[in-house]
Amino acid sequence: MCGATEGGLSLDGVDVAKEAIIQGQVTRGGDPVGNAYVRLLDRTGEFTAEVPTSATGHFRFFAADGDWTLRTLAPQADPVDRKVRAATGEVVEVEVSL
């Protein structure tokens, strides 16, 4: 995962024009949730990838263009699903509140 910076993940060194990026932060009561897991599921619900959140609750995926579901899993919380659409040249910012 790229280094987290105050206010979000840095895109320094990332050629956004050539990538479809899905990133965001997981929080509970406004506080970041580190060591949660965010899964990337394709449009049929098939597992594609999973990343742990950073200490600041941030995560990032480089995805193919299309429709995706983010499934967030954390202790003492029900799973949270979020539908997103990725497109090359765009950064989709997702806030997940547990």
C-alpha cells in the first residue's frame, strides 16, 4: 500500500491517467479503523482481491474498468458493502463508516 498522508493517500508517483483507482478510508465513530479488511468483488460477486487497512484506515485498489463491490470486514462490525464504478483516469474515493 502507498504511504498514507494527512487527509488521505498520496498519489505521488502514480500515473492516474493510466489507472482506474479505488481508494478510501474505513472509520468507526469518526475514528480510523486499522487492520480491517477491504475486499474487491467483481460484478458477479466473485472475490478478486483483498487489502488490510493501514493504521489510518486507508486502502487502495488498482482495478479494471467496470462495476465493483467493496466489502469491508472488521472485528465487532457487520460487513459493509459499497458499489463503485472504476474508470481509467479516475480516482474513486470511498468513505466506509462502520
